Amino acid sequence: MRRILIVEDAEEQLQWYESLVEGAFQYFLAKTPDEAKHLLDTEAIELLLTDIHLTQDSTLSSFEGFDIIQYAKENHPEVLVIAMSADPKITTYRRAHELGADHWLKKPVIELQELQIAIDAAKSNQYLKRLKRSNSLKPDTNYNHICEDGLVISDEVRRYVRGVAKSRTIPCVIYGETGTGKEEVAKLIHKRRTETEGTLPFMAVNCANLNSDMAASILFGHRKGAFTGAEKTTNGMIGEADRGILFLDEIHRLDEECQSRLLRVLNDGTYQRLGDTKTLHSSFQVIAASSKDLDDAVIDGEFLMDLRSRLTGVDIHLLALRDRPDDFDPLIKLFFARENIKVSEPEMDRIISRCKSYYWQGNIRQLFNVLKSFATMCILNEEPLEADKLPEYKTMLAPGQGAQKSREKNWQRPMKESLEELEKQILIKALASCKSKSEANQILKMNRSTFDSRLSKYGLD
Ligand SMILES: Nc1ncnc2c1ncn2[C@@H]1O[C@H](COP(=O)(O)OP(=O)(O)OP(=O)(O)O)[C@@H](O)[C@H]1O
């Protein structure tokens, strides 16, 4: 049964509300702001119904209901707040709304049904406020002539996405190197769900960016005053994701305490915010992403076995860009279409084939960044976009390949320079391997004065 707190200073009206809600709610009654605040702090209230004009005591201001609304929203943001007033002025209701009231009721309230309608409206409003804070809604531009949903994804991944979205609850782990589109796939699952269920929150957290002091507070919220700087009580990402999707990027980087708390909320839907004993509820679909196999993370002692089991559902593996050569064509065309840049067909083909020759350590994100830099430089210099102007960064090459490439280019200089470089490297190795210069000199069988002059020339003496 839902727990309601009714705040009303007039005794008769309080009795009336009591008779109205009896049997339908577990109720608590308060006549003054102090009583109301105390009950809010101690009784895990879910719904607050407060009069705005609390005037029984002539020393009190007539608008103390505002104070209670503000207190509830700052300290117990999960509580649904309905403001009541017989005041016909719209400004009164607007102020209540600005302070965070989720809905209002015009007094007198005659029937329980009126309250129930107001509760439904308040719930929708609270949910809409959460949606506005959620970070999934981005303008949907149509690039269907290149790829569906503006994403270049294999049919297999699209099938998994549809399945995960349809189930609404099954957990999903997306694997892939950085920049392969893990978050984009998570957002696509969200998009598919909204198509059938209407808008729902999508909260994304990168666990690698959470420092361990803040991780629990960001995920599970905190109570006002729980630590220095905690000025407001917060819901945390877990609370904000209620009825929607929580995307946990780099989940294997979550600290152990957060892993245990996460396991609990995934098991029974309950959690506590930092510094609070109140039990809160949140029910969401979890989508995790990881660049490390979670089973390996369990074996390496970095990830809780139980949490790994709880996350067992659908695993989606995204290939590195270099292993999806056919995707360069649509990805590069998508990039230029989005940027509204026209490129001739033969030049486009050259750009695509040049891009295919790289390794792309940063995958699609890096490809787009390099294309952006390339296009910007050409436009600024008023030059046509030509494939041979594509910049080349070391991270576009395979790890270690950068050094090798520069060695390969080493011959393109005067022979004397190359021979001197070689001579210097041999002398360095000889000095490092021998106990003395004399020993190095003997092994190299050089004239001693030539040997000494070379050491001096290369700064090795
Ligand atoms: N399949 C795709 N089609 C089109 N663009 C994509 C695709 N995947 C990724 N991108 C682009 O690459 C960028 C990076 O993608 P995303 O952030 O989803 O990668 P990630 O795998 O989550 O990276 P990280 O592990 O570093 O968080 C996106 O902003 C998007 O522009």
C-alpha cells in the first residue's frame, strides 16, 4: 500500500482527508511544517499532499506549504508532491510548480477519485521531468539512402537490437574496441523500445570516468549533507533510469562497492542512496558495454561473479573498423552527407580506398574525426578535397607500425647521413654491452684514435 503524508492545518479537513484515504493508502497526518518535515525524514513517504496556506497559527506565514514542497524536493526528490489550495490565483499554483510540485488539487477535495486522477497526472509529470534530464533524445535526421537510423550496422547486430528492445528487461553486454559504436547501439535499443512503448529515459554513465569517491553518489544518489558539498538530495542515475534504460559504459571499471550495490538493485529493484537508510525502488533495463571480456574480468578478480551472472543475457560483439572493410563506403558517405559536403564520385572512391588501408586504433570515432579535420583544412585553404591530403596520425596505424614506417622512410636521405646514423647506433650498443671503452674498441677492431673521435662526434664520450 502506498504511503501518503497529508499536511493540513484545519482539524476538520484533516479528519475528512483521513476518511477519504483510509483503506486505500497507508497514511500519515501533519498539521505543521515541522511535523511534516519530520515525517518526510523518517517514514519513507511516497506521496505528499500538502495544503499551501497553513494559517492556523497566526504567527506562521500563510504560504508555508511552499516551504514544505521545497523541503520535500530538496531532501526527498523521489516523493511525488501534490499541492492543494482553494486559492483561485494561478500564480499560487505556478509558484508550487516552480518549487517542484508535480501536480495540484483544487480544494475542497470531495472524492477519492479526484486524488487518484491527480496522482496519475503527478506521476506522468514527474516522469516527463526525468525524461527531459535523460540524454537520449537527439534530432532524428534521415540518412536512410545510406543506412537505416543513421548507423552502419550489420543485419545480425540489428536483429539482436530488436530482440533486446522487445524483451524490455533482458540485460545486454556490448563488446568492442573504443569508438566501435557501443553507445550508439545502446541508443538504438532505446530508440526501438520507444517506438513501441513511448518515451522512456536513457541514462548513460561511463564507469571509467567515475572516481571511486563519487561513483556511488553519481549512480545511487546521495542524501543532502551526506558529504561535504552534498547540498541537495539526489536520485542518482539508477533512480533517473527507472522504467527506462541504464547504459553502463566500461562496466568492468566499476569499483567493488558499486558492483555489489548494482547487483542488489538488479536482483530486487531496491537500493539506498549514500548517507540514507531509506529503501528506494527502481526498475530498469541494464545495457553494459566493455572493452574487456567480463568473464576475463571475473577471472582477473576485477568483477563480481554474481554480477556477471546477473548480466547474462544477450552479448553483442562489435567488430573493429579494420575488420569491416565493406563499412568504409557507407560510413564515409554518411559523414559527408551529415556535414553537407559534396565530393565527386572518383575522389570519394579514392578517399574510401585510402581510408581502408589504415588500421584505425580509434575506429569509427577516429575515422570521423580525421575526416572532419581533413575537410576543415581543405575548406579553410580553399582547396578541393583530395584523398592525398588526408592527414596521417600514428594512431591511424597499427601499434608499432608508426616507428616501422618512419624506419622504412629512412633511406630517403644522403647516404653519408644513413651511414653515420648506423655507426652511432652500433657504438651505442657496443658501449652498453661492454664493461669498458677499450673492450668495445677491441671488439669493433677500430683504430683507437678513430674510435675516440667518433665517440666525441656523437656525444658518447
Ligand atoms: N555504426 C555506426 N554508424 C555510424 N556512426 C557510428 C557508428 N558507430 C559509431 N559511430 C560514430 O562513432 C562515434 C563513437 O561511437 P560510440 O561512442 O558509440 O563508441 P563506443 O564504442 O561507445 O566508444 P567508447 O568505448 O570509447 O565509449 C559516435 O559518436 C558516432 O558518431
